Amino acid sequence: MSTGTTAKGEEPRSTAMRGVARVTRGHPVWSGSDLDPGQRPALRPMTAEAVAREGVGHTRQRLEVLGRERASGNWLPWESELRDRGAAIRRETLRDLDGYLSRLAAQLESRGVIVHRVSSAAQAREAVGRIATDHGVTLVAKSKSMATEEIGLTAHLTTLGIDVVETDLGEYIAQVAGERPSHIVGPALHMSRQDVTDLFSQLNGDPLPPDPDVLASYARERLRADFKAAQMGICGVNFAAADTGTLVVVSNEGNVDMVASQPDLLVAVMPVEKVIPRLADIGTLVPLLCTAANKEFTTAYQTLLSGARRPGEIDGPAEFHCVIFDNGRTALLGTPEEEILACIRCGNCQFSCPVFRTLGGGHAYGTTYGGPVGAVLSPLLGEATRDRDLPFLCSLCGACADACPVKIPLDDLLVAGRATYEAEQPRGVESFGWTLWSRFWSTPALYRATRSAARIAGRLIPAGVLGRLPVVRLWASGRTVPDVSHAGDRPRGRSGSSGGSPEGEDR
Amino acid sequence: MSVESFEARLRALGTEVERVADLAACRAVVAELVGTSRALVDEIPGLDGLDLVPPKDPWDAEVGISEAFSAAADAGAVALVQAAGSPRRTSLLPPHHIVVVRAGRIRGTYQEMVDDVAALDPPPTGVQVVSGASRSGDIESAMIHGMHGPRRLTVVVVG
Ligand code: SF4
């Protein structure tokens, strides 16, 4: 199958990535695909840059529309039933994750699939790298997979001298731009039609018209050459059925089927929680995923893979590997955080989230997964020492939990994540301040003393100055310093309050 | 009942539907749809004797013809089992895909179709469930047809 377009004896190289050196990359460091895990900038400057970015207003508008269309949190009766069943199947899996994984591995092996069960992200990417180098692979056609993003697979294979090409249109757009996917399901959602036109025109070296059909055809022809020439395919997994050893991948474009059937070598990459008890469960989980992700009953394709090519078959992988990695997940079992392992990666919580929409997508979370699911999951992955502050990218509105098809209490997990973060912080000035405050306000006399002090301070120091004092400044950035000159007075009704502070008062 | 709702659902997804009484009529419809196009044809019991032109390179095929193992009315979906006589390329490489579905194979629900597939022992190396033509909404949600797979899908219901 890997005859390719190259001359005999020549190593196949990517056609789709030709001209990528012509693309000028102006994106911020935190949206780049080369951002080292755990090396993201501090949350505050990163998010400030994101909300001020040129063109973010248009992205926000598009996300608002998608949010209204999809993530309303209102489930029709038949959808609610599906949701109940899906949530139950995912919890059933988590109750015996290891048992189902063992069954899955045994089934896969009995069908000739070579299974690699590894712990860390590094081990996972190295396992795939070894398979590629053992076979002298120079060109890999890849279908969309957040798991491969998480383990930094493309960057690793590239350092081994291998061309890796993303074949999902959105993912290809992101790859050419040098960016990470900005949404779990829509990797290039942050880009406008014009952005894609400019990008592909640079890649092409000649202007292309801003017509989605033309742009897609351009990508199709280039990617088709790579499907044909690739010696190895890499795909992700949506569901892995333990009873039959079947890997299930959903897609709309048909690239998964290409990647999983035309190259002679296939590697499927999955984190442990993708396992499900029975193949029959996709009768619930596929419509639930597709309804939540895209408001469609099913995608155009569901690709079921149960082993390597058998005698007489003329396509499908001759050699089939499955890499199953953990990266911190099984440590969550038995804790309240294990709930996040029920996630089926529909991306609906992302659309539902006002913080995600305001930031113009998931890049400004500085991690593989953005939005509510990312703010919960990212801090728990790996050695669980990074990105612990992400739960603060949340308004606690609770929309994500309503939008989640498998009923993960995302809002509770975000609150818990904040508490964990606080508990982990060294006791600094702020906590000393709170201790002092609770000491003072515990007795009436001291409470009255603070009130008088505040009034005097409020009259002596103008509010503008107050907000610039050393400790207060930290607290006051992003907040409005209240007028304290009447501190402790009984409220006089909304309209009665005159002489509002120049800084403005709470609405 | 479910044949009618299957057809309605297919049409709603932009899939062309032909309804024929028997295999002889099916052969005639397929022959007409294919014309002189280069075709990849799976082994379909009862549908032999089609006089079609094979492509030199499968990547240059213009039409592919396969038979559904099972189908679901509510999803407008067909399940194709991949095996020796039915490779994956047939439904994938050509821009036009024709699927023959026997009426008796049509189930009411996606779940019933999945149950049919899950009951296969041993599981086939590959099953492709198809619901509509290849599509993408990755450029500002504008719908693009025939992204990597077929742009045109025709289902011929027999019986
Ligand atoms: S947490 Fe729920 S809503 Fe968010 S991606 Fe996962 S399944 Fe979807």
C-alpha cells in the first residue's frame, strides 16, 4: 500500500507540509505546539494577552453562537435517557478499570495486536518512536487525537527525523500554523475563514481565494498524497471495548479510515480510561458523544478496528500496535477526582464556559486540554505538580456540569481544585492577613476598632492611593477597592448612597 | 415501516436512495449508476456478472460498490464488514460510493445495528459504519462535502 509518489528507493516525505517554512508564525508562545508541558507563562499575563489579542472578538462571537447552539444544558427527553445510560456505563467502567484493561489487552493480543502498556507520557511517546524507527519509517499520517497531543508525540517523532502530518482538516490547519488545537473537537475553531485563507496562501506561495471549498480541496490533494505514501498510521481511540478487543474511532472526514487502513503499519494511542465494558455500549456512547459534540446523531464514520490484516485481505494494517498509557490517571481512582476519568472528550463543557469563550478558546490555558475539562484534568496529569492554578480560570457558573453528557460534576471539581491549590501554597502575607482578620473580628471591641480605623483611613487616604499600597495593590488588581469611609454603617438602601468613590462601587 | 424511515433519514443526510424489488433490478440500477466509470467492486453474493472497468491504481477509482451487513433506520447508517472480498478501500478511495442494502437487514435503531455487529464471532478485522458522505466543518463551520472519503453516497435498498 505504501507505494507512494516518490521514486523507487527514495524515502517518502510529506507532501502536505511542503512550503511550511514560508509560513510566518505570529502566534503567542502559549498557543504554540512547541510549548513545553509545564513551561507555560504565568496565568495572569497569559490570559491578559489572550483577551486583548487582535481578532479575539470575532472568535468570541463564533464561540458564543456555538455555545448557544450546542451547550445549552437543556437535554431533550431521549437525550436525557441516553445521558443517564452513558453516565452509568462510564461509572461501571471506573469501578473496575484495571479488570477491563486486562481483558482489553488480552483480547487485542489474541487478534494479533501488539499491546504496549506504559505509565508515563515519556514512555508512551518513546514506545511509538521505537516502533517507527524499528521499521525505518520516514512519513507518518496521523488522525486527530488529544492523547497524542498530551504525550507530545509529534514533537518527539520529529526529533527522530520523521515527518508527521495531521490529516484532520482542522488539525492540519493548526499544524501548519504551528499551534496547538484550541478546542477538543474543533482544533482550528479560533481561526476565521480569512485566517485560513492567509495561512494556506502562504503555504502555497500564491494567493488562494477565501472559499472553504477551494481551501479544503487544496488540503485534500496534498493530504491524499501523504495517505498514499505514508508507511505508518497513527490514530487515537474514542472507545475500546474490553469484551471483543475492538477499538472504536469516530470521525466525519474519512481520514481515520485512511490512516487505519492504507499504511502497512498502524499505531493506536489511548489513555487508560478509554476502555468500555462491551462493544454493544457504543450503541449508547456514540450517539451521546456525537449529540453532545456536534448536535448530530452520529458522525459520518465510526471506524471499528479488531486486529491486524488476515490472510486474503488486501488492505488494513499488516502490523497493528496499541499503546495504552496512564500518565497519572489510575492514581485518581477512589478519590473524588476519579470522576474526570468518565470524560468522553466531547468538548461541550468548553463551548458552555464563559471563561473559555472570553479567552477565545483553549490556548490561554497553556496546556493540552483547555476549558472546564482542562482546568480539572490538566493539574492532575503527569506527576500532578503542574498547572495547579488552572481551576481559577472559572466563574463558578456551573454551566459546564449541565452541559456534560456523562454528568461529571465539573463545578465541584473546580472548587476542590482551588482548595487544593490554596492548601499547597506556602503561608505568605495573604494568609497571615486572614489570620489577623479573623482574630480581630472575633470580638466586638476589636471589630469596632477596625471599623473606626477603616473610616479614618478612608478619609485620610484617597481610594486611588489606597489601591496602590504594597499589599493592597496585589489584592486590588482585577478588583475594585471599596469606599471605606463609611465602613460598618448600616446599608441605607440602594439609591440613598451618595458620594460614590471615584473607583466606582460594586454594581 | 423502518424501511421508509431509513430512506427518509438517508435523504435528510443528503444520501441518494434507490429502491428496487430484487437483485436483477439492483444490478440494472448499479450498472446505470456506474456507467463507464472505473469501479472497485466487493464480492456481493447474487450481484455478480456486473461488467465493470477496474482502475489500474485503486486510488484512481471513480466509484466503489459494497454491501451492508446491517443498517439502522434512526441513524441512516450502514455497517460494512471488512474481509477478504470486501477491502476497506472500496468505501474509501473513490469519490462515489454505492451501498447495497437488503431490506431485511434494516434495523430500527442504531443500538440494534451495533448489536448485530457485536454478535459477530470472531469480530472482523474492520467494520466501518457510514452515515452520510464524508464531510468537514473545520473552516468556520462551513460544511464541506467529500473531505477525504466519498463526496457522493448512494444507497440501493433491495426488497
Ligand atoms: S468533561 Fe464532560 S462536557 Fe467536558 S469534554 Fe468531558 S464529557 Fe464533554
